[in-house]
Amino acid sequence: MPENSIGVKVPEILLPNRRVDYSKWAVIACDQYTSQRSYWSDVKEQVGDAPSTLHITFPEVFLEDPDRDRRIADIARTMENYLEEGVLETLPPSFLYVERHLHSGIRRGLVVALDLEQYDYHTGSQTLIRATEGTVLDRLPPRVRIRRDAALELPHIMVLIDAPQKTVIEPLSKDLSRAEKLYDFDLMQNGGPITGYRIGDPASVRRILRALTQLANPAAFRGKYGVGEEKGVLLYAMGDGNHSLAAAKACWEEKKKMLSAEEAENHPARFALVELVNVHEEALVFEPIHRVLFHIDPEKVIGDMKEFYESSHQDPEYEWFDSEQAMAERCRQHHHALCDDNGTKGRVHLIPCVFRDRWGLLRICRPQCNLEAGSLQAFLDDYREKNPGATVDYIHGRAATAELGSQAGNIGFFLPVMDKADLFKTVILDGALPRKTFSMGEAHEKRFYLESRKIRP
């Protein structure tokens, strides 16, 4: 069974040696806490000079700092040092089964390498690996610069599979007697316990590949989603880290131009390390990603929003309240009024917001987008184009959004969560969702950098 026909490679994973303190080594994804420097200051204080992924990744909170070039050079140099000094050790070819303990339960995952030849993040893509949300091209250059000269990749990428019968990952949890436990520790900053096992025995590897092949069967795919032959099989849908995978794809497209067909076939840069998670995993919780606008006049933003939606005949209405409780009660009233006898939500979008000591509720009565995230993002993109001094950040967590949105010169917008069971069919039928539509858990539940892989021969 050729692995590349289902876009998978059994990787050679690198982990820190046993002398390394894993609680200092593992650091959360670079695209978290992007407006909260205090979080990263705490991480730096905790890590100090110890071996850590903090020293070989680039937290996005620092991307606009003047020392960016020096930081990127330091990352490449530190990677080389870790390899030369034996900080990292290479495992035999194997998958890695991960159990992450969260408030919602144990989230199970499988670390594999995916074939970048099977991935296309552009609109209308029909590839095996596909983006679920719009890719922002101007976010790629700094990531590409980091990866271009890097000896290693460290994934915070989580990729979803749609396996309702739980045939791929879940069977591993029932018999770990043949699996070597590689790590078992508590992640920093309230990240929770995590355990990893090496899955290298041939029988387990074959079973995993066979289960993925069955999910990718074209006839079964068409029957499952009720689509015709014009729709390509979607086996892997991006969950977290799409821009990191897109950067890996861009680097591979650059590199393969200099390779022969034979050299490109198994070049390490052709593949990217990711964690697969079943969208039907009970502990996998979809959370909304909220927005905060900075450097603005909140009252003017509200006025511009009403004008934006009025100009496209979407019939906006706005109310404001003295407390979050009053605003939330009004939301419940609207939601109840919008539901029919079967509990189906009507086509009106509710977008709560907060600025200073005010809580507001925008109703879009005739929305042109399917999701609230699409309606809000359309305005934000238009507003930022007309107001280049304004900036927007995408915030995980309602409390952080309320705190930031309440500060002078800011406004925060809250979005609802989407049903994760709808994800694959929506992407198959409609294409990528508006960017930053959903998040898999709160910020502290995101994937931490832990495993790595060489991306140079």
C-alpha cells in the first residue's frame, strides 16, 4: 500500500533526550496570545536558558519588533546547536500517539507526516489536504523566512479527519502494551498533562494506513457526503496551523525547482509533521474566535458598520446596554424569536460587541454571508482598507476579548461557535470558510511545540 496515495509518510521524529526538562521544552503555538506580551514574558522567565522550543520558534507577538532578522538568525543557529549537542534524539520511523488531558476530557491525536504535494490552500482546491478557512497570504512571508533556512520543523499544526466509526486513532488507546511511552508530563502555563507513545510496530502502522485508505475511497466518500465525481476526496481538513502548513508548502515549491524528480520523491522538505485528530473526538471542542479592533473611535466604528451593511441592503439594527448581562439577555430573546418550532435558527446574524463601559448588539437582518464570522469579517476587511491605522487581532476566549475590547481606543466583537459536525460537508460543498471562523479549544489548549523533524537531507 503506497503511503503517498493517502498523503502520509511514517516519519523519523526527534524528541529531546531524557536529561531535558520537558516542562520547559514544550511551548505553546506561536500564534497564541498575540496581544498579551505578559504571557510570553512569563514563559521566558520560566524557561530561562534551558533547552526549549521557545528558542527555536518565533512567537507572533514579536513579529513587528525591530530585532526580527536577528531573532530568525538565532532560531536557525540554535536548531543547529541542539542537533550538534545531542539535545535532540531521532526515533526509528514511527507514528506518535498523543493523549492531551483537557477540561473536556482526553483529546487523542496521531503525529504523522503529510505530503505537501497533496495540499493546496487556494480557493476551489480539490486536493486530499485542504484549508478549511481562507489563507491570508501576507501572513506567510515571515514564516517562510524562518523555515527556509531551518534544519528542523516543529509542528503546532492539527489536521482533522472525519472518521465517525473511530477506526484510525481511537483503537490505539485500547492496547498500548506494545507502544513505548516517550513522555508523560504537565505542560506549562495551565496546558495540562500530556502523554506520548511511539507507534512503530508494523501491524499497528498497517492498520492505521488501511483505515485512512478506507476513508479516502472515492465511492465511499461520494456516498458519505452526497456529492458527485466533480468533488475531489477531502481526507484531511486543516484545524489549526493552516498558515504554517501553507508556509511549508511555499518552501517546498521553491526547493523542488532545484531537484530532480528522483530527489524530490522522498526529500524531507516535501513532508510536514502534523497531529491528526478525529473531528468526532468527544474532547475536541470548537470555540469561536473573537475580534478586537485597535486604534479606533468605537462610536465611529459602530456608525461605519451600520453604513456598511445598509449600503448592501442587509438591514442592520443596533442596540447598546449598560451591562453584559442585559446584552446577553437580549441575545437570548432574539435567538428564541428566531427559532422555528423545530429549533432551527433563522437567517439573522447577531454580533455582540464591547467598548469602554458599553455593551452593544448588532443585528444583521438580511445577511449576505452564511456565517456571522463572514458578515463581520467583510466589514473588518473593508474598514481596515479605508482606515490603515486600525489593526485587528483574533482572540481566543471571551474574557480576553472583553478585557481588550474595553480598553480605550478599542472595540471587541464576539462570535458564536459553529457545529463541528458540519465542517467537512461545508468545506466540500462551499469551499473554505471565512478565516478565523473557529478554534479547537481555548488558547491554553492549543498544540504545544514538542516533537520535531529534520527537513534537510
